[in-house]
Amino acid sequence: MADLEAVLADVSYLMAMEKSKSTPAARASKKIILPESSIRSVMQKYLEERDELTFDKIFNQKIGFLLFKDFCLNEIDEAVPQLKFYEEIKDYEKLDSEEERLCRSRQIYDGYIMKELLSCSHAFSKKAVDHVQTHLAKKQVPPSLFQPYIVEICDSLRGMIFRKFIESDKFTRFCQWKNVELNIHLTMNDFSVHRIIGRGGFGEVYGCRKADTGKMYAMKCLDKKRIKMKQGETLALNERIMLSLVSTGDCPFIVCMTYAFHTPDKLCFILDLMNGGDLHYHLSQHGVFSEKEMRFYAAEIILGLEHMHNRFVVYRDLKPANILLDEHGHVRISDLGLACDFSKKKPHASVGTHGYMAPEVLQKGTAYDSSADWFSLGCMLFKLLRGHSPFRQHKTKDKHEIDRMTLTMNVELPDSFSVELKGLLEGLLQRDVVKRLGCLGRGAPEVKEHLFFKGIDWQQVYLQKYSPPLIPPRGEVNAADAFDIGSFDEEDTKGIKLLDSDQELYKNFPLVISERWQQEVAETVYEAVNSDTDKNEARKRAKNKQLGHEEGEDTHDARLHTHTTHVSTHTHNARLHTHTAHVSTHTHTRCTSPHTRCTSPHTRCTSPHTRRTSPHTHTHDARLHTHTHTMHISTHTMHISTHTTHVSTHDARLHTHTHDARLHTHTHDARLHTHTHDARLHTHTRRTSPHTHDARLHTHGARLHTHDARLHKHHTRDARYGLNVILQYFCIDDMTCVVTKHL
């Protein structure tokens, strides 16, 4: 059963890997939703306060560059040639060989520089032209050949063109993307977690897929209880700091972090996923490597160490098990749990793996820096060639013996090693730091210039153009079975409780590496999200335009809003009171937004009918008066229910008649016109006799129910209040009552 579970875990993981190579739409199970464009003002202020609203800050961000380029291509014709020139230079800088650069540099010179000179516009300085001409005359084509032009192009773009960009919709889109970035708060729900691919002292590593982009990552989960049990809080937090230091800047030889977050019981690092296994695994499967094969791995590892050392980080745990291969066979340094920042203070702790630790690290109390990594590199290269550490004789596992030999033994190198290889290893394995290769004042360049690496084009190494000696099998996990890797025994931490003080240690743990997130988005869903957002915003603009058009047709103050109410058709008999008033046509097309469309006949409004002070025509008993609709939704909503009462047949004992009190409440020219019957509540009460009409209650005389000129004097009398009115309906003994409440 365990074997079956392991196989199923492998299949699920491999299927996820294949899915990650398909189209972005297939990869993402969630969607990135950009905020409304109104976020621009907030984000612009945010960027200004942090001095990030500058050309250099925006142009050098992946999404910022893409949007700036798109803006120029669509709006600024004169900037297009400069941007194309800029991109040509960037492509030139990535070329592999000097021969390719020589050919491309001539094409760039003829296509851009000579063309500019012949046009007599001279947009670029003579100094820049002379710089390129001098180098080309000598056939010198370094990657930095066109750097003066990069500077001048950026100078020309950061002026008026950049200011126009800030005023454009493309900057609004940049603000929308930036807002998404700043509001990333990850949880486990943002990832699909697959099989375990590794285990360490504090936790496990899993393959996972990010839901909103479909990109595959490795998720390193550290157990907070296990960390507390082993008092490893400092190490866990240090790893997060070290990863943040080395994960900026493009280095293809370090397993970098894109995100960090935590749950109540886990610390999670989202790292580059390496599918090819580690060198320790392949050493056991492949056997020892040749000098040529080892040279390939050494070159890429050296560039990884150089990247760290340039950021004042000493790795301190270099060994084959920490060198991971990608699916193509290129390597990256992983697991920065023991790395240390030596920019302010040199470390002196004795940490690392026995058999790879430098003498100065073993000597407690002795300060050291990046020197320790060059000694460890020598130990690791020796193992790749011989299968064991140079200080581990006869497969001894005694740590003290290994440390003693590291401090005292001179390494004997086999005669089968070439002279250049012997020179490299002797230089790296020097116990005396001041004599050690890489520690003579120049760092990595000393190692790169050694004769063993003669003929190596380090630019090609950086661009990963050399063919790896070992390509991991496709369709395999290239790691131990999930069952063999195992998991931690929860009994070990059963008595450990996490307190609020423990959680407080991790309050600043969450992190998003901006440039890596933007690169992830650009590689996956950037175009799709922009397209969806453009469509949504276009629909909103069309809807707003339609609203504006219909507002032009409404006569609510020069917009159409006619209430044609006929009061004359009251036919009374003992049992039937047919009241067709107010059931007649209400031509109510649309009042201004946000008051929503009411269909004819007038049934109900679905959103609050905002107050309008402009008059509309109300035809009432062949006399005209104008009024505005305050609380229009209340009137319209209850309009149909009252009609139902009037159209129903009323028996002799019940004749509920609220007529105009419910509908005819309105303001006259923005002043109150409360029109009840005789300015009092007109409610037909229950009568014991068959529908006898008291003149005061239900006589349809001139004073009460026929709306003559005397009744319309209420317009003037009530206008002095200038208040809004709310109509509240309630029922007492089957009688509908209307209460007019002044606000």
C-alpha cells in the first residue's frame, strides 16, 4: 500500500509538472483581479511618499517596463526607435560568444548609429559614437560595448516622455498591478501541494503549484514546534533574511525565494523548483565524475558563490547534497539555513558539515568571511572526483577524527589528476587563509582565472550555454521515494505548545520579492489579465456612456418623467370600488444615475431613487403642477401594493382607501408637499353597515376627494417646511394606514 501511495504521489506530481508547461489559462486555477482604476490616486501618493515615482524605479521593474514600452508604441512615435535600440543592446549583451557579438555589434552600428549620423539629427553624443567606433576598429566587442547609449537613451526617456506616461492610462494600469503586489497575503489555499521531495532538520520540502499563475515551485515548510524544541528560531529567521539578500538580481545558480509566509504551525518558503535531484543523489547513481564533467559543475557553482559573496553572504554549507539540478542539468546552490551576513561583523561560530568545514570555522572563536566557502569548494570537488571527502579516510564517520584531519592533514592528490586540477585543489585546500585561492584579495576572479578553467567563457557559463554532462531523466521525480523520505514523528513535539510570544517572533516573516513576482506574472498571466481588465473597463465605459445618453432623454428637469394619474374613474357601489387611478401608464424611462431603470407599467425600483430637485410633469385632474420625487423608491415600491388594494373588490364592511396619501407625497420645487386627503390621514375604517359613507370619511366632494384648486393650496401651505418625507405603511385590523414622517 505504501508503494502504491508513493507511485500515486509521483504521478500526481509529474502531471502537475506537465501542466505547468501548458498555456497560462490551463495552469492557473485562480484569477488575478486588478482593482478599479480609481486606485490610481492612492497608489500615486504611495509611490511619491516612498520616492518610487521616478523613471528609474518604474522603468527597471518588469511590469513597469512592459507598460512604458506599450505606452510609447501607442502614443509617442519619437520614442519607438530609442526603445527598439535599447532592446537590441540588451539582446546583444546576452549573446554567447565574441564572434556573435562582433557580428551583431556591426549590425547595430549600421542600423542605428550610422543611420542617426546620416540623418544629421545627432540625438546621441559624439562621446558615445567615438566609444563604439574605437572598440569596433580594434574588434573589441565586450558585453558593455553600447553602455553609453543605454545611459543616453534612458536620459532622453526620463523627461517629457516619462511625464506623459505618468498622465496616461498605462500608468493607471501600473498602479493597479502594483496594488495587487502590495496586497499579496499568501496562505496554503494559494497553492496546490504535491508530493514530498526532501526533508531537513526542521521540516519537509514539497512540490507545489501557485494557483493564480500556475507556476511550479518548491515549498519548504518548517515546523514551528520542532523549531522551538530544537531552539532553532534564530536559524529559521536567518534563512529568511539570507534568502531575501540573494534572491534579488538575476542569478541562475542559487535556489532563490519568491515568497515567504507562515501559518499557525508552519514557516513556509516558496523557492525555485529543481526537478533534477541533487549531486549527492546523482553521484550515487552515476558514479564519480571526470575532470571535464566536474569543471562544468565547478564553474556554475563558482558563479553562485560569487553572487553571494558580492552581497556579503558566506554560505558555510557547500556539499554535493546542497547542489540541485534543474530539468536541463544546470545546478543551483540550495538551503541557506547556515548562511551568514558578514557585512558588519564577521562570524566565528563553528557550523557546517564535517568533512567540508574550513579550518578557521573549526577553530572556535576565530573570525572568518567568504574564505570558508573556497575551502569547502575544494572539498566538494574532490568528492565529485573520488566519491568521498579528502579528510574522510577509510569511510570513517567519527566527526572528531574528520575535524582533526581537516586541521592537520595535508591532502594527497592522486597522480591521475591533471597538473591544472592539482593546482586548483591545492590552492583551494590551503589551511592558511592568506595563501588560499580566492582569499588573496580579489575573491571569485582569482578562482575563475586559474589555469584549470582556461578556455572557459564565463559569460557563456552565466547564460547557461554549456551543455551539462548529465541530463536528469524526464518523466521521473529524481528524488527518493516519498515513502523512503518519510515524515516527522508527531510524538516528538507532542508536549510542545506554541505561545503568543512564539508567534510574535514571526510577525515580520511574510515577504514578497517584487522583481521575482513580476517576472512570474510576466511569464504566465500578464497578457490574459490585462486583456480581461481591458474588456471589463470597456464594458463599464459603454454602460456609463449609455447612462449618459438616456439621461439626455429623461425630462426630470428637461428629462422625460411623466406621471399621468387619472383620479376621475372612481365607480362606487355597495360592494365594488374599482379604482383605476395610478394603475395607468407611468412613462418613467430613466432618471439620473444611480436611480435604476423602472419598467412600464410602474412596478418597482431596484435601487435607491436619489433625490431630484428638478421638476417633472404630473397630470392630475386636468390640472398641472410640478414637483420632485423625494424618497422615490418608497413611493414606487409601495405603489403597486396600493394598486392591488384599489383594484380588488371591497366588501361592504371593509373599504381601505389610502388613495393619494401613499403616492401623492412629494416635494414641490424642492419643498414639502404632503398631499393627504384634506391634509389629514384619509383611511376608510371598518363600518358595520354596508359601505355607508360619512361625508367626513369618504365623500368624494370638492373638499376631500376631488382634487380641486382649494386642495392644491396645500402646495403652498406645506411648502414652508422644506423637509423630506418618508411614508411608512402598517396594518391594523386589515386596514392599511399611512404615516407621514418628517425628517
